[in-house]
Amino acid sequence: MEVNANTQIGIDVLKKAIDANKTQVSNLLKMQQNAQDKLNTQIQKNDTVPKSNVIGSLFDKRV
């Protein structure tokens, strides 16, 4: 019985470690998605050509 109890303890420890790992992976995926969203927002903000008073409004349009 002692071997079975030790085995069960080992299994419980592994299950907890797996659950903790799943949580960490989930958090990392959320962080990656947030970073990607911020990057996409930054790319959209840089979508226009800088305005110039010298050349005129011809180049002020979106590319």
C-alpha cells in the first residue's frame, strides 16, 4: 500500500505541475495576443504619409 500511496502522491504532484504549466502557457498566449494587437494598432497609425505644406495635399492621402 505504501508504494501505491507514494505513486498517488507523485501523480498528484504531476497534475498540479501540469495545471500550473497550462496556466502559464495561457498567460503567455494572452500576452502575445496583446502585444500583437498593439503592434497592429501601431502599424495602422503609421499608415499615412506625413503631411507637407510645400508639396501640397497630393501626397497627404493614404498609401
